[in-house]
Amino acid sequence: MNHPFTGPDDVERAFARAGYIADTALATSVFLALALKRPLFLEGEAGVGKTEVAKVAAAVLDRPLVRLQCYEGMDRASALYEWNYPLQLLHIRLWERTAEDAAGRAALERELFGPKFLLRRPLLAAVAPDGPAPVLLIDEVDRSDEEFEAFLLEVLAEFQVTIPELGTLSAQEEPLVVLTSNRTRELHDALKRRCLYHWLDYPSFDKEVRIVRERVAEVSAQLAASITAFVQRLRQEPLFKAPGVAETIQWAEALTALGARRLDAERVEATLGCLLKYRDDLDLLLGDKGADSSPLRRLLAEAGAVAGRQVDG
């Protein structure tokens, strides 16, 4: 894919203008994926911003985003193409009223399996787009089956698709491909070798504060620091599902909407649903609500101390 970047620094600045705080390692991975025309495989915990990388890349490159959301049992048809059977059937019925000769039937068969009746699913839309080459996001590829993973490897290796009725369609310009995985299962080495790999971790304290303030303009520096310190301390607890950066942003938006200026136990307890999505995690954190030594109050105290040191520093 053609791109305007001369190096990772350009990528980092372009992403920052689009509201995504990327570090040097991620910016380098995006630049190399474009320069070497290789898929970029992003792995990490849910909510750390993997999907957002593809969305921002599409925005800064001014390319359409084509998203393939993977799921268990996904087959080729749902990812590649299907024929519009209802429209084909309607066309046949209309033809039966107007023509019945052999030449007409042959013409009908050719027409029925032409581009007019083809439903382009994400992979075909990326390989043979109607306009410029898109950014292809293959989201949560770890949720698909191994059979589909093997098929995906074949498509990414050649960037061409064969449709028996139409022939082979090849990409005139290879799209930028971003694959994401939450590691619900290990992917085959063959797919990983085809890609550039980047592990997207939880951000540092300073970076997460920057992200919060970038995405939630109304939040104060003190509250952003307190929110980040609490969430980062919460991730150290034995939770079933630790909150990601997406949850940090959502919580900051919620607290700002409620007019909060600081964190207190009552406000945090009322808004925990922004951070925790499982009952067991809520029970673990709340414990004995009235006790001064409850996990929630302990974490608030520890987070307050961390935020205070960071702000003072």
C-alpha cells in the first residue's frame, strides 16, 4: 500500500493527531507493515487498543476500513463471498415470463453468476475493492477455527481469490492487513510467520494518563491521574477479567458526566460497572463494604498515594 510516511516518527505523529498515543515500537511495526507489505499481527489483553490501531491507520491513510469479525464456526462464504440467491431466484422468475429459448437460458446462466449477483464479504472486498485499497482488520482471529485459519493463510499469501464462475481476482494494490488476537487460543506458527508481530501491553502510568486526557477532554489532570492509578492498581488484583484501556476511558467519561472532581469510595462503588464485568470480580473488590480495610478502600488509598506522588513529581 502506498503511504506518506518516511519513518516511524511520522506514524507516531500522525496517530497522535488522530487521538491515538502510540509508542515508538508500535509506530515502527505499523511503518514496517506498510513498507514491507506484510500483515501486522497485534496480540494482547482485551481493551488495550488493538482494534483501534486499524481504525486510526485507516483514518490517517485516508483509506476505507474493511472489518472481518471472527467467530467460532466461521466459514469461507461468510468471509469471502456469497451469491445473492433471493435476487437470483427473482431474476429467474422474471425471465421465465419473457424468454424460454435455449440461447436465452444460456445468457441467463451467465448473468446469474455475474458481478451483479455477487455479495462481497470482507476478504473479497479487500482483495478486489471498488475503490482504493482498504485497511483490512481481521479482528479476534483467535476465535476462529483452525480450518479457517489455514484458509486465511492462503488468502494472505497470494492476495488473490478464485471464484469458479468469474475466474481469479487479484489485488491491484495490497491492503494494509491488521490481525488482532486476545490469546483465547494459540495460532499456528505458519500464520504468525507470515506477519510482523507486536505485543500490545497495558500502557505505563504516564502514557495512560495522556490517553485519558486525550480522549476525555473535560477530565482534570488530578482526576485523570487518580483514575489511572486506581485502574492500574486494580489490574494487579486476581480478577477474572482485568479492565483494559477502553474501560479506563469509559470510567473517566462516566465520572466526568457525574461531575466528579476526585475519587471517593461511594462514587467508585456506584460506577464499578464501567470497569468490572463479572459478579465475582465485583464481590472480590467490594468485600465488606462497611469495613475500613475493604479491598475497595485499600485500593483507593494506595491509588491516591500513587497519583499524589505522580502529580507532585
